[in-house]
Amino acid sequence: MERIAEHLSFSVSYLRQAFREVTDMTVFRLEEKVVLVKKLLTSIDLTMAGIMDRSGFITKSYFFASFKKIMRLTPKQFRDSKMA
């Protein structure tokens, strides 16, 4: 978060506030969701839609974009790497 704020010339507190206004959740909550998605991808045989529903993501595009932004892999790439 600090690196992103510095790159954008924003304060960290401003960036966190803006993130919350846009996504209606805190940065920490998003990270918690991604942790849950990682567990679901490796421990339960669910479809991506099922994982998205269980982890509380509203839209498919936000689910994939959020996961990829944090993990630098798509959910499928992550699952495939853990199941190989």
C-alpha cells in the first residue's frame, strides 16, 4: 500500500479511504477474501462461480481482477499450480 501511495503521490490514509469508497471494503478485508479463495481453490472441488459466491465477491470481473492483483496469477493458474 505504501509503495502504491508513494507512486501516486498520495498519502497512505487517503489511498485507503479512496479504496474503501470505491470498493465498500477495507484493503485488509480484500486480503482476507483472497486468503479464503486460496483455501477454497486448493481444498474443495468447486467451480470458480462457487468459490466466488462463498468468498463474497459480487461480480466475476472484480473477483478475477482482485485475485490477480494480489496473487499475480489468475485463480485458475493458482489452482493449477497447487494441484500439479
